[in-house]
Amino acid sequence: VSDTSDDGDDTDGNTTDDITELVINPDPIIEATKVASVTDTNGNGVTDLGDVITYTITVENTGNVTLTNVALTDTFVDGNGNPLTLTGPTFVSSDLGSLEGTLQVGETATYTATYVITQSDVDAGGVSNSVVADGDSPAGTTVSDTSDDGDDLDGNTSDDPTETTIAESPSLEAVKVVAISNDVLP
């Protein structure tokens, strides 16, 4: 005696020996975060000319399908909105071992980029940087996310640029030298 299983749902029109199916809807999601740290190259304790900003970008697959063709598009401007160019982003690693461009479900890839602060950045009051990460699902759906700065305590909880503020510190020094001559007139 034998019997092929039934799915137990006779309302679907199949009353005997129908396959039990579980439909998993693909839900591709990508999340990007970009944080900055400043190396005080001259040791003066303030962010200023010549200091190096290192950006760490993490891109995570929070969906339920593998993402391919993962790419980053960076937008980097000074405090006046003028476009700037940084070095990178460069792929560093992924926590599940995927190569650059692929993110498995739950995997996070890390990238870095650097920038040396110029005088025009100081004059503009700082720099602002964000990245758009995108990737493709197996069905060909492209998903994207604009990076968050990683600080949800600032009131912005998503898609806010990573800003490095450079405080003004104007100063002026004047020196006046007086020379006294003891010459006697005849």
C-alpha cells in the first residue's frame, strides 16, 4: 500500500496527492554605513590643514537573497558644495569570505577611502561625504541604499551624509619693533 502526500489544502482545487509548496518571496535589501575618523597629522589637537580623514564604509546584505554586481558611487563635497576627489573606496574584506561585488545573505563587506584636508576645505568649514551602494538580486532587481553616518543619536537615523566639520580658528599676530637711537645733535 502506498500514498503520495497531500498538502492538506483542499480549497486550492487539488484534493489528493498534491505537492506541498512553500513560496519564499525574494526580498533583496542592501544597507550602507559610512563613518569617518581623522588622523591629526600635525598633533595640534584640532582638525585642520593636512590632517587625514579615513572613511570606513560597510555594506550589508539584510535581505534574503544573494546580491551580485555590488558597487559603490561616492559623492564628496566641501562645505560650500564644491566637488572633491578622495582616494578609494577600496574593497578590504567581507565577513563571510565573498569576493568584491558579491554579498551573501547576512554578509557585510568593508571598504576604505582617504582624503587629505586642504586649505580650501578649512575655508569652507568642512567636508561632506556619502555613498550609494547598489546590487542585483538573482531575479535582476537592482536595490540601492544611500549611506548613513552611523550616528543615530544625531537625530538622523538613515541616509544622512558623513560630515567632518572644521571649526574656524582665525588669528592674527602683529609685531612692532622700535629702535631708539642715542645720536646727539651738534
